Amino acid sequence: MAETARPDGEREPARPPVMVGRHDLPEISERIGAIVLRGALPRGFWLAFFGLFVLVLVFLYSITYLVSVGVGAYGINIPVAWGTMISSFVWWIGIGHAGTLISAVLLLLRQPWRASINRFAEAMTLFAVAMAGLYPILHLGRPWYFYWLLPLPNTHMHWPQWRSPLVWDFAAIATYGVVSLLFWYMGLLPDLAVLRDRARSRGRQLLYGILALGWRGSAFHWARFESSYYMLAALAAPLVVSVHSIVSIDFAYAMVPGYHSTIFPPYFVAGALYSGFAMVVTIAIPLRRAFSVEDLITVRHMDNAAKIMIAAGMIVTYGYVSEAFFAWYSGESYERRMMWSRVVGPYAWMFWAMIVCNAVVLQALWWRRVRRSMPALFVIALAINVGMWLERYVIVVSGPSRGYLPAAWNDQSLTWLDFGIFFGSLGTFLALVFLFVRVLPAITIFEVGELAHERRQAQEGTR
Amino acid sequence: MSRYGLLARFSGPEALSEAARRLRERGYRRIDAFSPFPVPGLAAALGMRGTRLQWAALAGGLLGAAATYALILYSVVIDYPINVGGRALNAWPAYLVLAFEGGILGAALATFFGMLVGNRLPEYHHPVFNARTFSHAAGGGFFLLVEAADPRFRAEETQALLAALGAEHVEEVAP
């Protein structure tokens, strides 16, 4: 790869390597296994985990409050009956999508750089889907009846309304959760075998031994493993597009100004990837530093993730422009008024903060130096996370608050419960990520080992 | 003395593939190879003729989609038909979305469990774990196993052959 000269005369490789230094399999399994198997953890881990555990308690308290007092306790009202429960749900589902993109789509496209980040991205998907799944259920008002969405034989003789996107949503997210879990667990099997043989204590040998299902790395097993792994990836790729498209149809099906738009499916899917990659970067930057795996999760990974963020972010920006343009071009006074109230109305500060976070800050990523500066990238990723949450909220709230009948206009304000549940779920999500890093290998041992082997072969071949 | 077979350790995937191919050429049939990551062409060198997992996935997908659609049709056409302004009971464009999700779910479950069934996993124990050198602790090594049940198996002859093929270490595996 060609090198480009920097203005200060220093030479910098045009593309940083996927892996820094020479590695071999024993060393990689030793290092990755040690993160899980070592006895004592640094004090920082426990301090951070304690903080997150407090947020888990906040989450549980808020849910209890919501269920016992009722959904009116958080910001919703009539006509704005959808609030943060729906916007956070959409946001969480979007977070999950980057994990599937990294693990499935980049696998199919044979991108070797995914190898060291796919495992925790998949874990991120699972936990984000778990968080997302809670929100619509909590939003139900009588959450204990959520199983009515399932086609179960019952004494009321009722069936789900199959024509409703809300039922499609339930099916899509349940399918997505199951497929993500299978994909993740299957990729874990060979690594669980490594942990099984490395573990010294009886309890861990039993735990990893049972989870590894007797994996022994036979060539026949690997052949079936690979072919089914690729098939699962090929199934997950269209699934992930369908999930967020269906989420967007929840809105687009409704005859509400600001919801009823055909651009929603691609716009939502791009937004999902955008926020998801921002979350991957937000987690990966502290993770690689805390566990000193900067030579495995390299600047190249972050650089590539930033490039995907540019692509997805520009589609999202196009979505904003097209929404505004078609509100005007349609000549529909309700659409126009809704759009106008978005720009200058009660949610204007959110709208403009969203534009700044999602469309303006993003432009800094065009510079290579910004993409490869970890502090800058981290700050930008945080801004995008915030911006995407605001986007979901603005979409959910501004439509119903400026409907067809001015008599029914109303605004929504956030209460402590909105924040309690959102930050509680954020803390629970991160606590799950912490537990995952502690219990399971956060980096795929066998894929990184394979990559290291291929790189050594290539280096020896050129010498 | 009874034995399950001979386990030979090789330095890397290339040596292992080469040895597997040679053994196969000499008529050995009950052989298996173990590696820490998938080695392209190794299963074929051992005489594996592809998998039937894709058919399992296809069948699972079609079954999942058909079952989902059938459930919907039963509920809206037979069990509880509601005529709303004369609209079609079989509103297929809406139901295809659900059939798609059901199909993906069926295909994914068939793929995953098909892989486990094809590989006979989970398995409580396998004789290869009796070998002292066989461990995944260091990520796993590159091993070739010749079963004693192989018609061409002759203890000394096979051991010498494995050494000649470049094995670093050959060990007997207890049953």
C-alpha cells in the first residue's frame, strides 16, 4: 500500500494494519483467555461496575413505579401518546443493527478486519435488543398482557391483528433476537473449547465444558460449522434490514403528519447503522485501552467504522433534507405546519441539536487525522449517539403533537421517569457488557488466530 | 493392549493438509484431523463430500414461512373471519411480511441445529480427549488421528508413516 507524505514530513501508512506486530495462536489465546480467567480484576473494573449497578437499581425502581402508577407517569398525554418509550425503543434497536452488520454482512463481504470486533459487537446487539424489547412492553400500560401479541389459543377467542405493523414488529424483533443469539453462540463454540481447556478451577471447567458442547475442532465439524456460519450470516443480513424497515412502518402506516412517508424504511435502516456504529466506537475505544488490546483492535478498525459512519450519516442527512423538501413540495398544509413547528416550535432546540450532532459534527470525519484520533472519534461518536436519540424523539413526538385538528395540539414534556428508565436501561446495557467481557471471550480467538496465521504466511511469502 | 488410534501433531495447517491427503491416497479411511481454526480444503482431503446443511436450511425456511402463513390463513379465513367493508380476508401483502420473518426463523433454527446434529454435538466424551497432547488450551494444535479400526492400520507401520509425513509427535490414544 502506498504511503502518503504528511505536511510535517513524517510518513504515515495510507492504511494502518488490521493487526499490529506478529502474533501466534498460543499468545492470542493466552491473552484473550486471561481477560476471562484471571482471578482478581483491577479496582477500576469494580468501581465502574458499581456505578452501573446503581443505574440497574434505578432502572428496576423506575419500571416498578411505571407499572404501579401507570404510563401517565412519564411524559405522554393525548394526543402525544407515543413518547420516550417508543423513541428509545427505536434507538436501541438501531444500536443493535451495527453488531449484525459487522458480524454478518462483513463476513459475507470477506472483510478480515471484522475478526477482532465481531464478538463484542454481537454481544452489543443481543443486549441492545433485550433493552429495546422491554420498552414497547412497558409502554403497553398493562404490560402483563403482552403475550396477547402471540397467536395463542385462549378463552377470549381473539387473534392478533395480522395486518398491523405492531404485530409484524413483535415477530421481527423476536426473530432477530433468536437469530442473533444463535449466531453469537455458534461463533462462541470454538472459543469456549479454548476456555474449557485453559480453566483451572473445577467450576469454570464445568461451566465452559458444558457450554462448549464437546467441541474438538475436527475438520468435519469445521466444514459444517463454516457452511452453517455463512448461511446464518446470509439469513441475518436481510433480516436486519427487515427489522428496522418494519419498525419504521409502525410510523409510516399511520396517517399522521410527519409519520406517513415512504422514505422511512431506508432512512431508518441507515440511521440504525449510523447510531450502531457510533455505539461500537463508544464501547471499543475504552475497551481496547482498558484491556490493552490496541494491537488487535487497531486504529484501522476505528478508521473503517468512522468511514461507515460517514456513509450512513450522509444517508441520514439526505433523509432530513428530503423530509423537509417533501413536506414543502407536497403542498399539504398539515405536513408543512408540522415541519415548520419542528424547526421553530417547542422542540426546535432538539431539532437543531439533532442537526448539529448528526449532520454537522459528522463532517469532521472526512479528515483522516480526526478518524485516527481516538479522543476526537470518541467525542464525535458520543455526539452521534445523542443526536440519534434526539432524532427518534423528534420524529415520534412532533407528528402527533401537531395533528390535523388544531384543537388537539399539545406538547409533551419529559418527566424524571423518562430519564430514569432511559439512563437505567443504558446502565443495565453497559453492566451486561461488563459481565460479558468478564465471562466470555470478548475477542474471537479462533478468527484472530486464523488472521494472524494468514498474515505470517503472507509475510514469509514476500520475504 | 487396546487403543483407539494414533494421534500425530503437525506444525501447521499446510503440513496437516498434506499429511491428510497422503494418508487418504494410501487408502486410509478412518482418519480425522483437528485444527484451531477452519483449514480450507482439509475436510475434502479427508474425503468429506460437502454437507447437506443447505437443504436443511431451505426446508426449515420453507416450513417456517408456510407454517406462519397457514396459521394466519386459518385464523382470518376459517376460525374468525371478519368482513370489514368487503376487504379481502386473505390480505396477502401484509401476511407476507410475517411469513418472511417465520421463514428466516425456521431457516436459522434448521441451520444451527442441523450443524449440531451433523456434527453429533453435544457429545459428552470422545477418545481423542484421552491424548495427553490434545488440548485447546493454547488455542489448539494441528492433529491427525488415525483410528485403530481403519482397515489399513498397522501400529508400527502407521506410526512410521506419520513420522515420515512430518509429524512432530505421535502418541497412542486410549479408547
